[in-house]
Amino acid sequence: MRLLITGGRVIDPASGLDDTLDVLVEEGQILQVGKVRGSAFRVQGKKNKKPTNQEPPTSSVDRVVDATGKIVTPGLIDMHVHLREPGREDEETIASGTAAAARGGFTSICCMPNTEPVNDTASVTEYIREQAQKVGRVHVFPIGCISRAQQGQGLTEIGDLVAAGCVGLSDDGRPVMNAELMRRAMEYATMFDIPLLPHCEELSLSAGGVAHEGRVSTELGLKGIPSTAEAVMVGRDILLSEYTGARLHICHVSTDESIRLIREARARGVRVSGEATPHHLILTDEAVRGFTTNAKMNPPLRSAGHMTALREALIDGTIEVIATDHAPHAHAEKETEFDYAPFGIIGLETALGLILTEFFHSRLLTLPMIVERMATAPARILKLKHKGTLAVGADADITIIDPDRKWTVEEHELRSKSKNSPFIGWKLKGQAVMTIVAGQVVWETP
Amino acid sequence: MTLKRKDLLTIRELEPEEIHQILDTADSMKEIGTREIKKVPALRGKTVINLFYEASTRTRTSFEIAGKWLSADVINIASTVSSMTKGESLLDTGKTLQAMRPDVVIIRHPVPGAPKLLADRLQAAIINAGDGAHEHPTQALLDLFTIRERLGRLEGLRVAIVGDISHSRVARSNIQAMRKTGIEVRVAGPATLLPRYPEQLGVQVTTDLEAAIADADVIMMLRIQRERQGPTLLPSLREYSRLFGLNVERLKKAKEGVLIMHPGPLNRGVEISPEVADGPYSLILDQVTNGLAIRMALLYLLTGGHPAER
Amino acid sequence: MPAEAAMDTRKKAQIMDATAIQRALTRVAHEIVEKNKGTADLVLIGLRSRGVDLARRLSQRLKQIDGVDVPVGALDITLYRDDLGKAGPQPTVRKTEIHFSVDKKKVILVDDVLYTGRTTRAALDGLMDLGRPRVVQLAVLVDRGHRELPIRADYVGKNVPTAKSEQVQVMLQEEDGVDGVVILNNTD
């Protein structure tokens, strides 16, 4: 199977490409990236810029995709997804979650370990990978637990988890409160050069909280989650990372204070990175008014000041990654009193459109910067080989984006099994029109 | 003239004119309670359901009597949340009740926003009888009514609210109601029980009780809820009483004849001394009596036909 | 409807002026004394709002005739209406203020206009909730006919034949700054 993508603007920050080029794919790999000029195919790349006189590729390919006016990028990577399988297949499955990812332009996703059972042993990791092989539309990279049963007491068999395919460690959703355990997990993880991806939350500060502690929670009488509940833990984990030398990636950063700590640590050379979700970048706690349970997530939507700081950090590179924290929940679970509703929203199918609408079209981020944060950086942080780039020889995971395509987020079009999104009905500009995984087209806009 | 809404969920959503309309209607209703035969036929054939997810004697009884004086059929459903979470959800309970065609559902619930959940989905008029730390609009209305009845006006008065402001729905509703009717509100309490963003509520806060009550026309003491304040918020009730309790000695620092209010039930000797609670300037029992008039007024105003809105 | 007809729809016809109202009330006061053989045990209860003004005026005249202060109360019948909650918003409730017992009293209900009789029915129900009068009589300034209930007035200031499409409006100094009764032709 040979696939030729012609005439698109190819953006690949990893290989310094940003030009109108053609991409030739074969056997699930990038075969060539270059320019069709008459019958000549001019190969581009950092090393090889000499024109070659090959056969015009159009004559020998199985499919030609005309990407004129579109953006061709390395397949997007979402570092933070909850697939719910095993255990809550009513909310999401590996099949439905990866289908949603494909529609959203993601070719690889990392699944958090808080399934039922949790992913704290190689056998669960293997199950997920096998299932993903069988029914997954996109690549699935499991994240393993830091502690057994996410109980925060004893280390998992991290070596086994890595051998089985885990690319990172996290007790997402149940933060590790025991600082000694966190320290040892970091030390242990350095043996495998695997990053820790903590959900930073000091539970004693956030206990009972359901919304950002701020003006809105004050007015609505909701128990608040102070911004310091996150920042205190970010501080601890940065200090431990610095002490142990472990690689640290802070999940869903949401507060000004956390950003200050990360910025300062990075300046000092600490190996820390951070991610931001589209919802924390676009919504504030004002969305909670009316007790809208689809605005309930953890960390909570913060006030405008925190959101502005997060935007600045994303733009200046302090926050390297955009990740969705895609968290499917059954309708009935969200259709309840605010306090009782579970935290989280889905995000795979709206992330790219939201970021293009709110950041690219608002001239806050360029397209290469967006690709860097949604593909290049995740691959780099997770050390995903041959991913996050369109270099010759890389995996043929490609996203073709129409940055000007206008669309509306419609509930009935969502491929995720759960529909808990606050963005339903939003009119967006920009969407993935084709998603290619290992050389195969897994999503195409109808 | 009618309320511009199907439900009464918050004071925040009310226009000042609506507040005055409710108070005026209550003023007319109050006479019914003075009659030998305390019943008028206005709500004959109407069904009112008291749906209480928290223990409450005075509010539930007040709504029940108000409904009965207006000839409505009043049904009480008491439920604890713990038993509910095992069984039917609030929404399912609401839908079941709706199928019985009630005209009004009065709900008290520990979770902020629970009344709105019902209001958005049920045809019946929903009255919030207290939702968590959010609002308790009928309490604020009866408090305004009591102040207006005694002092003849609201505009320009100064009221001090003292106690656990942070967790108090009574404080939240009263602050809104008072601001909308031209009352200057200041609140006082221990630093751990003051809201972190008082400007959002539109009040001045202080930890100095005597400064707060110095030129107040009315002092409203809030109940210290022993069950809600964990050991991290208050060292002891003894110290709370010493710093923030209202007693005769402290009252000397306030204006002569300052009126004393309390939403009840009282913790005598904690936030308020018996001499003050039972003293000549205490409006505490007037508040209870006036609660009936306010609730009659609301039941009446919310059971009108609303051809344009429904 | 044509524009010229529309202009005529609320044309006013005055049927009583200030003098006529004064004379009618004086005559009604005399009839009350005559029928009740004096003013003993009499109380006047006006229906909100103009009935209350008329009751006060009658009380003044009774004092002139008999030298006795006949107490006046105000009854608001809103909560006794038979059309509550049917359609439209709830009508405004005003205060009932009757600072005396009606038990064993001769109660004269006073209203401005007697029409369908429904207001009087509501007033009777309201009155009975307040006690047990010995007798209840009805005094009205204008009886315009079209009764829908078996009710009649004991004292009538003026009988005015009307069409149902018309509206009778009583204006009193106390409420309206002027005394007079007009008919509005409401042909909608």
C-alpha cells in the first residue's frame, strides 16, 4: 500500500519542516517527503536536499490524497486519556475511545491506569495492548500505576510494567500522598528512564471540594478546591524530581502558582514538563454557574487569572504539551446533584478544533507551535520511537488538518460512548479531515 | 403583577421589585394568622409537597402550616441523603412526584443547586427551602419582612451578620436580599469562617465583632453548626463564644435598642446568651411568625397561571 | 375593525357626577337606618378598595343621622375569588382589616358595583370565615345587572342598565381624586 499526500503544507517541527510538500508513505512508514515538480520528486529533509530523479510517484501509488490548502502534520499524540476499559465499558471502550481519537486527529493516545482493575501489573498492560491491537483505531500506550492498586502504599513492579509496554507512571485520580513513596518511585523509575506523570493534588487541602475556590464557589456555596492544593504538590514533586533526577511531567496544570514553580524549576534545569488541557485553557469557573455538571472536573476550572497565566505558559513554552484528560462518564452519573457528579469531561474530539479556534485563529499560537505541543513534545517526553515526526523512516502516523473548516460540535456525531462535554453546540473553526495510522486511513471527514 | 418566574431558587435572581412584591403580599397574608379560623380557600385543590433531604422542624412546619392555611393539600416527604443514595436519585424522585401532578415542590437538600436540578426538569413550581451552603431564600425574605415591620423601612439601615458566613446559606441569601433593598451589610466572624472572596458577595468583612455591631440597627447572629465545623476550623465552642458570642456586656457596645435576630435553632450560651435571645429587642419569635406570612405569600404567588411562560 | 370605529371603543358616558353620588349615599344611609330600625349592632365592611371608601362615607352619614359611630372594616376578597390560578398571574392580595368582631352583628357589605355577583359570593365566604353575623346586607353604589349568581342588593345607589360589553367605572375622591361614575364602551 503506497499513499501519496500531495500539495499540503507539511509542518514537522521535529525535522524543521514547514513547506508545501508531498509525503509518500509505504509499508506503514514515511518513505519520502519532497516536492513534485513536473516528473521529478524533490526529496526534502535536513540531510538530503539533493533533487533525485525518481519516477513520478503518482503512477505507482494506491491512493493520492490531495491536501492542497490543508496542513499535513505528524499524527497528534494525546498523553492523557481515560479509556475505561477494562471495567467501565458502558462509558468507553478501547474501540470507542480510539475511534474518538481518530476523529479528533490523534494517532496515538496514552491511557491512564485508573481502570477496574487498575493497570498495576503487566497482565493488565498486556490486556490493554492486545485489545488495542485487535479493535483500536489508533496506537494505545498504557500508563502504569505508581503504587499497587493505586493505594499509595507500595510500589508496582515498574520493571514489569515497562517491559509490558507502559510508557509512563501515574496514579492519576488518586494522587500519591506519601512523599517517601513518591521519592522511591522516582528513584526506581530512573532505572528505566520512564517519566512520572503525577496528578498533583494535596488531598487534605482539596477534601470535599467540587469547584475552584474562588468567587463563583463563594457565591454558589460550593466547597472549594484552592489553587494551592495543586501547587503544593507540584512543589513537592519538583523538589523530589530534582533530588532524584527522575523525569517529571505534571498532568493538567491549572494554576498560576504551579506554573511559577514549573517555570522556575525548568530555568534551574530540572527535568520537568507540564501539560494543559483545552478546557483549562478556554473555560473558567464561570462555566460552573447554573451547577452545570459538565463543567465539573479535577483539577477544577479555575478563575480567569489562572486561565490567563496558563495561556501565557502554553505560549512561552513553559507548558510544553496540550493533552485532553478525556474522561468519559455515563449520562446518568452526570445528570445529578453537582456534589455527586463525577469529575471530568471528554475531550478527544474537540481538542484540536478548540485549540485552532481559540489559539490559531486568535493568533496566539502558530500552526508549528500547535503541532509541537500536540505531537512533537509528547513523543519526546514519552520517548515514543518514530512518532511525532514526519522524518523519512518514521511511522506513517499522519494527521491532515483543514484549519479553516467550520463545524459544530454535535452530540450525535461524537464517537465516544459518553457525551459529557461542555462544548456541545460550540461552533469551531479547524478540524482533522484525515487521520492516518501506520499508513492506513482510520478517519476521513464524510 | 406576578413573580417573573416559575420557581423561587435564589434571592440572587430576584429583582428588587419582586422582593417588595413578596413582602407586600406577606403583609396582607399575615392577618390570616390572627383569625380564629385560620383558613382561606385560595389554594383549594392545589398540592404542595415538602421534600426534605435534611432534618428540619421549623422550616418544614412553617411551609406545611402556610400551605394548609391557604387550603392546599400538603404532603411531607422526609428523606435522608444516605438512604437516598442507596436508592432512587433526586431526579427520579422528582419525576415520580411530577407524575402525581403537584403544583409546588418545596425542597431542602444538602447539595447546592439541587433545587435547580428539579426546577429545570419539573413543571411544578420549585421553592428552595435551603440547598447546602448556597441559599435559603425564604429565610432571607422573612428576615427582611421582620425588619421592615419593626423599623418601617429597609433602605439605609445597617445590619451586622455574625458567625459562620462561609458555610451559611442564611448569610448568603440575606446578604443578597439586603443589598437589593438598600441595606448596608457587614459580616463578622472568625477568619476561618469568613468567605475568601467577600467582595463577590458584596459585603465588608471583619474579624472584629465590636466594630461590626457598633452602629448596626440590627444584629443577626448565625447558628454555629457543631456538626459542620471540624476541628480545623474552630479550636473550641468556648473560645468561639468568648470571641464572637453576643451577650449583654457586648451589646453595650452597640446602639441603644439595636434589634437582635437569629434564624434558629439557637445554641444558647454559644453564639447568643439567653438574656439577649429573650431580651426586649429580640425579634427571634417574630421571625418565626413572619415565616408563615412569607411562605403563604410565595405559595400564593407561585401558583398563578402563567399562560405566557408555561 | 375600521379606524373610526376603533376610536369610539372607549367612549365615556357619565352616569353619575359628584352630587349624584352624594345624594345616593345619603339616601342609602337613610334606608339602612330605616330597615334596621336604627344603627344598633350595625357594622360596615367595605370591599377593597372603593367599597371601603364608600363604607366610610356611609358611616359619616349614619353618624349625622343617628349620632353613632358605626365601625368600618375592610375586606379583601382576592383569596376567595373563584378564578384563582386559572389563567394569568395571581391578582394582588391586599389587607383585610376588620378590627372588631362580626359575631352577632348586622353586617352591611359595601361595594361600588354589583355585576355578576361573584365578588359578593366571595365576600360572603370571607365574612363567614371571620365569624357569625346575625344578618348580612348588601349596599352598592351601582347595580348594572347581568347576575350570574342568585344575589341581590339590599341598597342600591343607582340602577344602570348596561350591555355586557360595557364597563362601569366608579371613581372616588379618595382613590381617583374625583367623584363620578362612567360607562366605558368596550367593544372588543
